[in-house]
Amino acid sequence: MTTYDRFVIDDGVSICLSDLEYGLRATDDSYRLNGDAILRGDHDCAILVDVSHRGTNIFEGDIDLLIGFAENRHDSDAIISRLKKATCMVTMQLVSNSDESAIEHVFAFLRTAHAGLTVYEGGIFDLPEPPPKWIDTVRQVVRRLSPHKYEDRAGP
């Protein structure tokens, strides 16, 4: 069975696969990218990953799907508002030979570096409270000082 978990970035920043690799290598130096696969150590494949951006068919279709999941929730207005302002989405697919801890490392990095929503298979939302303003300021400073250049970009 294939499952898809997503992190929807809604802080105005778009990322790419090399941003994920950089963040994961800070956690564990054995992470590396091979095409659309995030590999770790001796594992054949930790997870398959796709980064999509606002304006692409994949992104817009996935956002519509997630809005459909959110519509029946008591907090649907807050979730839908955040989904509509999202700029980027990281979609992860666990495969049969996955090291499942890798997906939690991806989520941990994304939650630290970006404001966003974690959405587990079937529309299960992890909707953290919006971070205090000082957190956004720290994120911006870290992006400016990082040897890996984060960019505010609208697309791939």
C-alpha cells in the first residue's frame, strides 16, 4: 500500500530538493539524494519525495484535495486559509523498504525551518499554532547566514 504524507509550507518561502538534503545532512550526514529518493546509510530507499510549487498542476490538485479533507473539520476555516496561502508542498511516499524514521527527520527539519501544516495520509492534519513573530525573524536570519542559500522563490 502506498501512503503520502505532506508538509505544506505557508511562510512565503519555496524550497527545492537540495534544501531538504542540506537540512537532513545536518541531522545525519549519511542522508543523500538520488533523483527523487532520499537515501540514508545502507538503505536502498528511505522515502520518495516531491517538491511542488504554487501554480503547478500537481500543487493545485493536491491543495484542492487537502481543502476537501479540511472542509468537514470544526477548524476548517483556519486550515483552508493556510492552505490557500501556501507556496510550496513537500510530498513524501513511504515505500516497502523504507526507513520510516527518515520521514520524521524530514518533518522535524521542515517544522524547524518553516511555518506550515503537516498532513498525514487520509487528510489527518497536524495544525500547530502559528509561531510567534520572533520565530519568523530567527528563521529569516538563519536563512541569510546559512552557507546554503535559501531563496524566497515563487516556483521551481
